[in-house]
Amino acid sequence: MSHKNKTLATLLAFILGGVGIHRFYLKGGKDRWGWLHAAALPACGIVMSAAPRADWYFWYLPLTLSVLAACIEALVLGLMPDEKWDGRYNAGSGRRSDSRWPLAVIIVATLMVGAGLLIATLARFFDLLYTGGAYG
């Protein structure tokens, strides 16, 4: 069994998590949640073709929700203790994980980007809900 790197998994969740790359890295091609993340891009295309006159917010909402979920997953993966990480993902590798400062930088960046995206998503939603998009 190969050794799974916690820093790499967290980075993949942060950068490419919206399409599920981190899930496939950790659990392989049979991971259903990974495929749900991957379905976000085709879902955006379906929404665009089904409602071409809709606001852009709705076109990208499936991918936005997938990215927000991936940010949460990146935080969960990155903040998991090394011992628990090794027990879950590296049980048969014979190596121990040793997270260092790059992981902390990725976690801080994930928190900044994820919180900003969540605030922007909610702000746009309430703008569309209450003003019909008058502010955007």
C-alpha cells in the first residue's frame, strides 16, 4: 500500500477539490463523493443550457457548492492529527506522517479563500433574493 501524504491531500482539496481530485487521491476511482464533486462541472453546463437567461450565479452554483465542500474537507484533512491520519489512510504503509509548516500555510489559505467564497456566495444569494440583483 502506498503512503498518502497529508499535505498533498490538503493541497489537492484546496486547489482541485471542486472536481474531487483529493478524494480520488485518497480513496481511488470508486469513491462516490469524488464522483459527486466531479459531476459539478457537467452540472454547470446543464444549468447553463437549461436556463441560458438565468443569472451567472445560478450557472456556477453547482461548482461553487462543490468548492465550498472541498474547502471544508481540506480543513478536516489538514487538521487531522498525524496519528489518526496514518491509522485511516496509511495503515499498511509502514511509514509515519510528519506534518510541517507548509500544511499550516495551506490551512490558513483554505480558511481565507473558503470564508471569502462563502461570504460572497451568501451576499450574492441575498442580493438576488431581496433586490433582484440590483447590486451586481
